[in-house]
Amino acid sequence: MSEAKRRSQMNAIEAVLEFMKSAQDPTVARWHLLGTGTVGELERKFESYYGVPHALSFSSATFGLYHVLKALGLQAGDTLITTPLTWGGTIAGARELGIEIVFVDVDRRLGISPEAVRNAAEVHPGAAALLAVDIFGVPSNMRELRRVADEHDLAYVADAAQSFGSIDKGRPASSFADVIVTSLGPGKGLTGLEGGMVMAQCADLYAQLVWQSQHPLRQKRELGLRRTNECALNGRIHPVAATWANAHFEDALCAIKSRSKMCSSLLHAVSKTGLATVSDVLLDAENELRFPSVVGTWGDARYPERLLKALREQGYEVKSVEALGASDLLPVQCGRMCRAEAKKCFPQAVSVTENSFCLSV
Ligand SMILES: Cc1ncc(COP(=O)(O)O)c(C=O)c1O
């Protein structure tokens, strides 16, 4: 573990111990019910980082996404357009709500293709929302997706679970969305060990989220209500998770920044080896994309050991080459179609799972 990381861990441990001591006071122990104290502090940091007016923490990104779709008023039979190349948590809430999910292919950034969303919105004119994902932390094309969402009156929801700290032309990945959901789960760029954060542009949507997911004390404090919703489906983050994430916030951003820099030069190094290719969209400096992962694609032959050796010889500390095809695309996993059908419908996404790899650094 690097010295910086060790120091950051020690700070976080001290912050948690301090919190646990102070939480012996019953007044302090209620702060997170109110959305104040460590929870409020973390939410202010996310608002400021993403430049959005409202952040609300959750127990996980999965549950945050569920609440977002519910707060947007999506219900059984409504249509949501999303990508097949993601983790199941992206659509778990939609499935629970009985929402009709339309999968469309990805583009060369690996995120949902704006053109494919446009086509799907024409085929499904009543579609309510698009749900984009910054898979592997690579920013999806938020500027084009914003345009398509506006053209077709779609709510633009972003699953930014993997992209905290990623940048697209100077702006946080997915910050053009109406609602952004990120994860504070294990292994994420910023972790509370568990947790999620929802950021909303619209005050009404935020109020609905507070009403349906937070404690009546918070509903009363923030919404000024006399009658509160005691039957809210509790989505609160644990205050220790918030404390842990709070203590790491700035250090995590610094670490992601330097890792992204290294990944960017590693992407170029991979492409120079001639053993694999990298999407030109990710290599092109004009796109000004910054993200902490390295995804490459094999040509006709696969030489993971030779690739590792070539990169190590150039001074990069690469641990391993991981195939991306460990799990099937979501529509196949969900039993909606077989792999052959998926290949026809989502050639780009299938090609990623079959031919691409991620470098573990
Ligand atoms: C793309 C994506 N969406 C959603 C989730 C769910 O996040 P959480 O574990 O916080 O529920 C994850 C978790 O890894 C993810 O990678």
C-alpha cells in the first residue's frame, strides 16, 4: 500500500472512531436521520463536485436507482431504454417495478449509443426514460445523450456507479443527466464500503425522493411538511459508511486523477504494441476523456503474456489481463434472448464481451 493510501486509511479510521464516540450522544445519533452531520457533509461534497443542486445518499446505488425510477413516476408497463453491457444492479430496480426494458447497443466509448437510443425512441414513442451507464468508468457520450433525451422527451438517468472521478471535457462523467447515481460500494473509486449517492437537478424530484426513502424527521426538516410519510421505504446510508467516504473524498479524487493519467498513457502503450487495439475515441486527445481503466481489444490472435511483457518492458506495472466475457450481456442473463440473437441485436456490445480485455493495474 502506498504511503498516501495508508495515510488516507488512518484518517478514515480515526474519523470513524470519532464518529462512534460522538454517536453515544443521542442527539448526534439522530443526525443522520435528519440528513445532517456526516451524511449532510458527504451530500454537500457530491453536490459541489458534480455541480448539481441536490444530492441524497442511499444504502446502495442499486436501491438509489430503484428509488429514482419510482420517483420519476415510472411504473409497470412504462418503457426504459438502456444498455445491455452493464452490471445487473443497473436494471434491478426497473425489473422490480415491472418496467419494460428496451436494450440497445453500445458505441465505441462502450456506453449506450445515442444513435441507437434515438432509433429506439422512434420505435417506442411513449418511452419514459433512458438509463446510460459509464461502464468501466469510461464516460458515456453525455452531450449527445442529453440532446437525444431532449428531442424525445426522455428523462436522462445516469448509472455512474463506476465513474466517480471520471471526466469528459472538463466535466464529471454523466453530469449532463437529469439524475446521476453513483456507488460507494466495495472496490469503487470512492467507497464507504457500502452506499450510493443520487444527484438530482430538479427540486421536485429531490423532494419526492426524500419523501419516499428518508426518515420522517428529514422529510419534516427539508420539505417543511406537517404530515410525513412514515411508510417510506428506508434507503438511508449507514452513517459510518458516510463517515468513511467523507474522510476519503479528496484523497480518492486525487488517486483517481493520477490513476487516470497513468491509464491514459497505458492505453497508448497498448495500442503501440501492435498486439491489441484500443478504441480511437478513447485515444483521441481531442475528446478529453479521463477515466481510471484500460480496455483493449484483441485482433485475430491473443497474446496476454506477450502484452504484459511488452508493457512491463516499457515500465508499466500491470498485474494481469482480464477477459471481459466472464458474464453474459444482461438480456442473455435475464433469459430474454439467446447469445446468437444478442449478437444480431448488439454486435458492438457482444464484440466487447468476446474480444476485449481490461488491464488490472
Ligand atoms: C454499473 C453498476 N451499476 C450499479 C451497481 C450497483 O451498485 P451498488 O453495489 O452500490 O448497489 C454497480 C456495482 O458495482 C455497477 O457496477
